Amino acid sequence: MAGETLYLKLDKNMQIKTDHVMLGDIAGISCSTKTIENRVKTLRLPTGQIKGPGRYVFSVLDVIAVIHEVYPELEVTSLGEADFILTVEEEKPWGMAVSWMKTGFVCLLAFFGAAFSIMAFNNDVSVTALFGQLYETVTGETSGGFTLLEVSYCIGVGMGILIFFHHFARRRCVSDPTPLEVEMRTYEDEVDTTMIESSGRNAKKTTK
């Protein structure tokens, strides 16, 4: 046991289905002695604070304490997060149907919201009047409101959105994440960081 080192890697946020959490379910664990590695993976994390669906903050020290109860002389090196969140999901019988309904609602909301924003912008900058002036300047004729300029503009707006997000349905132009995915991950990371910091502050207040 002396001289043995166990490496531990934790992500910032992990989803679980039950409060019976084994270390192997939430952490990457590696040790030169496979017997120790396999034993540590089966150790259970104390989850007394989990009372139902929600997000709960834990520390890597909680994990190390569990390991040291079985292997007190084992050196544990953490390569991941110092604090992490366990997200307990509520099991719903109509989970898939509700998810599809929520997805449809968000799609409709985003579609009509974007359409309204584009129309408001066009009206604000008088795109119709601008196109009419350009058409009359180039052709010498009065625009009827539906010319090649309007058609090209409508197609260009749609194509520009697809190119900007560089994917359509399951097809992607490149393997990079889309701007929307980047913003979503940034938001999730900020939420996790805020929860961890708030939990740390509350813990300090209770110890005073």
C-alpha cells in the first residue's frame, strides 16, 4: 500500500438517476494496482443531503474521505474539479412526450420571435423603401415591392443563418460546436460555478 497512488478525475456536473452513487459512476479512477482501483470504484459516496430531484454540490474531499476510510495510507491525486455538482433527475412516465412538447414549443417561440425581430428591424431601417430606391436607380422603373432584390434578401437571410450556425438537421459543415451550443455550454458553466460558489459561502456562514 505504501507508495501507491490513485488518480481521480471528476467533472463539474454529472447527472444521476438515484442517490445510491458509487465512485466509479461519477469519477475517472486509475491506479497501478487494479485490485485497489476496482475496490474504490465500488465505494459509495455519502449522499445524505440528497432529498429529491435537484442539484447538489459536493467536494472532492468528500470522495477522498470515503477512499481513506478503506485505504488510509493510499495517496489520492485529484486531476479534475475541486467541487462538483450531482444533478438528480426526476423520473417521469411521460418524460419523452413532455420533452418533445417542450422542444416544439421552444422551436415555435424561437421561430416567431426571430421572424418578429427581423420584421421589426426591416421596418425600422426601411428596407422596403431602400430596395425600392435601389431598384428604381438601377432599372429606371418603379418597384412593385416584389423584385429580385426582395427575393435575394429573403433567401440570403435564411442561408446566412444556416451558414452561421453551420449545420442543418443532422448535417454539419464542420465538426466545431455551433455558436448556440457554445452559448449554452457557457451558460451551464456559469450556473454550475455560481452554485458551487454559493454553496461554499453558505458553508462558511454555518461554521461561524
